[in-house]
Amino acid sequence: MQLATQPKPAGLAGNTEFLRKVYQAMLRARILENKMSSLYKAGKIVGGVYLGRGQEAVSAGLGASLVKGKDFFAPLIRDQAGRTAFGEPLLDCTRTYLGSVLGPTRGRDGNVHRGRPKEGMPTMISHLGVQLSVVAGMLFAKRLQGTLGDRVGATCLGDGATSTGSFHEGLNFAAVERLPFVLVVTNNQYAYSTPNTSQFACADLVEKARGYGVGGLSVDGTDFLATVSVVGEAVRRARAGEGPQLVVAHVLRLSGHGEHDDASYVPQEMRSSHCGRDCMDVARTQLLELGAVTADEIAGWEEQYAEEVQQAVAQAQQEPQPDPDTEDWMAVSTHFPAR
Amino acid sequence: MSVTYIDAIREAQLKLLQDDPRVFIYGQDISTFGGAFKATKGLADLFPGRVADSPISEDAMVGMAVGAAIEGMRPIIEMQFADFSSVAFNQIVNQAGTHYYRTGVPMPITIRMPSGGTAGSGPFHSQSMEGVYAQYPGLVVLTPATVSDAYHMLIDGVALDDPVIYCEHKYLYRWLKAESMAGERLPIGKARIARPGRHATVVAYSAMVHESVRAAEDLRNEGWEVEVVDLRSVKPLDTETVLESVARTGRLLAVGESFPWGGATAEVVSRVVQDGFHLLDAPPMRINARDTPVPYHPKLWSAHRPGQDLIRETLRQLLVY
């Protein structure tokens, strides 16, 4: 097991196209989430808004390493960038946050609880850790069907979710069955307001990999190139039949738990420390240094994505909301004569 | 040749594995060992890879089934005891039970729950969970009382596109025998008149059907004809058949083995009072287990659980009210 991986993006620096794709997803997600935050503060969104600010690199790195239509991806609360990189349309987000009946949850669930289960992206529930076994079950099914191939299933968690029983049961199950499974834990230092010191006692969460008998990789999640490289390596290993992989990325959550939360419990020293760096800034600098993008290109993308986001918001706002009178109120698909 | 209730469950699973390549069974000790109650005896050899042992991880077992169902399978999960499903409660009610409503994608999983008390089994191997699961939206809760129902309702349950909680009663496993598994095959959601009568209606399900029928037989010599309705499924609940019976008898006793606060019997009484108050000639009555954990000692256990004697004596009060 590899406990620490130095930011040596072997081969990645040459893969300009891939790096640009990851960065584009990060940028799209950041612009989209900034808009959701504004709409929330303007009172246009009912319920919570939860951002992935500061963890776009690890999330998009994972989403871009997966192949839509083949791989499985169960994003969690802070994975807008991963969703976008995996291919989720912006409209799925705006429709869900704004309550359009045309969105994937049709107003029945909100914000980050959306997905496309039949397109390889199961929906999250609020209870943490439970998606591990769901993704593992999707892979188990494909193996039973004889169509597993080089498919990979991945899901994401935060540091807090590693304390749940579901985390343990799910990772152990994936390990016992030696499934092509990738778990990305983004340690953003806080689970809502609870710091790492009250959440776990090991030095680095990646140490848990040894206990479960899975591969483990740890990375500075603010370092764009290192993070994309490490997450890609974990996916490669799982795809190559090396069994489940646990990646731990270290960042700071650059927002509150939700937009209702000012995160005043995060000390200023931590905000100004290394882990408080914004991976968006690091990515931009690294890509410019590599010559993979130009400042003008980034400015153009920013303009383009802002326009796309605006359109996705405007469209969702014009669409019908759910109607309790025409809602079928059916929790099961079978129409029984009795209820 | 006679067939037991547990034979019927094994035979149903054999047929399901034979007929439908989407079906597989997953649970603790169910592969070559054949399960704690031998409900999967020999099936792992016949269907390699499709009858698989799980770690002791009820949460992951159900989460796995949810993922497999999304990918087109029809998993059957064997809980070793219904009691242990509490560990999987979150996955059952929040993941599986909400899935269709939230996403529009059906969730065809079946969770077999060896339920109910047997002498000496104690607080953690005796529970009846049907009321707990019926309370949540999105789950179908089956409670077969006969060998034929044990067979057909498992097959019909697995065919449903929804999560099914299949409560199989451990007391009936080897005690209940029939000449064959063939029998009247009613659709899920339809109750059955287990014993016709005209003086009072007992609504029961699972093992309590047999206790109720015996209590009714005891009263026959005294001239009372008590009707026993076997609900077969507590969700959906066939209110119509219950009301039709109460319309004939004017008296209702609901009997269930689970704890007394709420649950299936309270639901039956509540529905009859709401929709059939005018049919009642006496206040409706309920019998459940006592409001303590299920005790270990056979003397305590048989006084904790509703049985033939308690049902008979309760009926005496109801009949002369």
C-alpha cells in the first residue's frame, strides 16, 4: 500500500486534453454553484444549498476518469464538479434546486439528492456511507451477469462519513468480493462543525485501507496535478483488477456545511494554511505554467459557462412546479386494489 | 408425502432460480451450509455463484441488493433472523423504500425475514417486524400463514417490481405441514377466509391464524361460529374483505404477534372503526404480545405471546358483549 503519493504527475502533464477537460468541469461547477448560492441568498431556492467549493479537483478528477455509459458513479454532497465531469447536464442541477417537475426528482427530492440510476449514477440519500454497498452491488450484478468487463464503480465521502457503520460494512464487502471499486474520501477537515480531532484517531484516514485489505492513496487535494494523477491512478488500478482502492484527498471546505452556515468555527489559521488553498487557483496556475491553457481561453470559458448557467437557471425557473392535485402519491410501482 | 412451510420456501427459491436468471440469493451462511434454517439447502450446488455468503453486514447486504436491482437483478436477501434487520433498517426504509418515489426507478428486492417467536429463542431471535416496516411508505409486507402461501407468495413477491418484506414464521417452519404446495393462489393484497363463521370475526396473519382457528374450534362446541380472516399481507391490507366479514358478524378481534403499540392490529381496528363503525355490535378488540422484550423462558414466552387460550377467552368476552 502506498500511503503518500508525491505530486509527480507522470504522463499526465503530457495529457493536456484530459487536464483541460477536468479543469473545464471544475470551472463549470464553481460557476454553477456560485449561482446556486446567490439564488439561495436571494430566497429563490427552498431547502439547503450545499457546495463543493475547494474540492473540485478531486471530484472532477474522479468524474473525468470514469466513462459514462460504462462505469458507475455515486456522487455525494460536494460533487458538483464530479457530476459535471461525468456528464450530468447543468439542467439536472438547476431543475432540482429550483423544483421543476421536469427534473430527475420531479420535486420529490431536492438539491444534491438527484441522479440517474439507470445511467450509472445512483441517487444519494442523506444517511452517509450507504452508497458504498449500493455501488458495490451494481458491480456485483454486472459480474453475475457476466458483463463486468473493465467497468469501475466509484463513490465519494467526506471525513465524517468514515465514522459510520455503513462505511465499514460497505468497504469490507467490496474488499471481500474484490470488486473494481474506488472510494474517494475528501477530508475537508470538518463534518458540519465537527473537526477531525473529534471524528477519527488515526494520523491519515488512508491508514484504514490496510485494515480493509484495499489499496490506499493519499494526496494533497489542493494540488490539482497531483490530485488528478492520484485519482486517475486509483481508477486505473481498480480497472486493472487490483481490487478496491481508497483515495484520501486533503483539503479545506471553502464554504459552510450549507449556505446557511457561515463556518465561523473554522479558525483563521487553518483558512490561511496550506490546506486552505483554493484548488481552482492552483489548477489555473499549474495549467498556465504547463502551457496547457492560456489566460484568454480561461476567460472565454468563464464567460461561456456563466451564460450556460444563466440559461439553465432561466429555463428551470420557467418550467412547471409539481402539482399536488396531479401527483399520483404512489410509493410503490405496483397498483394493488388494496392499500 | 407431506411438505413443510420451510420446504415450500426452499422449493419457491429453487423454482425462482431455475426460471429467472435475474434472481440470486444473498445472506449469511446460506451457500454450502444451506442457511441457519436450511431454506437454501443444496441450492448453491445447483446454481453456482447465485447463492452467495455475505459477511455479517446487514446494512451492506441490503445496500448491495439495491445496487444489484438497479442493474436489473432480482435479489433475495436472507436475514438470518428478522431481528437483525434492524441493522439494515436505514437501507430498507430510506434507501429501498424511497427509491421508486424519488427516482421513478422500481426497486425489485425481496428480503426474507425469519420472524416470530419459538420457545427458548429470547429477545433477539423472536421478533415480529411487520408493523415496523408496514409503517414506512414504499414497502410491501407479506405474512404467509400456510404452506401454499409460503410458496406462492414468495414467488409472487419476487415478481413484484417493489421492495418486499417477506415475513416467514419460524414457528411454522417444521410444524406446519400440507399434502402439497398447491393451494388456492390468491393475488398479493387479497385476504382469505381461513374459517367461515357468523358470530365474530378474528383478523390474524402468519402464525396467529393457526392459534385463532384453534380458538374458534374450541368455541364451536358452545355454539359459536367464529370467522377467521387471514390477511396474508399486512401491506397492502385488504380492508374490503375485513369489512365484509365484520358486516356478517358485527364483532371484531384483531390478533398479531408483534409488540402492542401500533402495528397491524391497530391498523385493522382503526380502519374498521373509521369505515365500518355502523357494522359493529361491540367495541373492537385487539390482542398482541406483551409490551416487554420477548422473554427467553418457555413459561414466560408462552404467556408473552398471544395463543389459542388467550384468543378463546377474549372471544368469549367479545361474543357476549
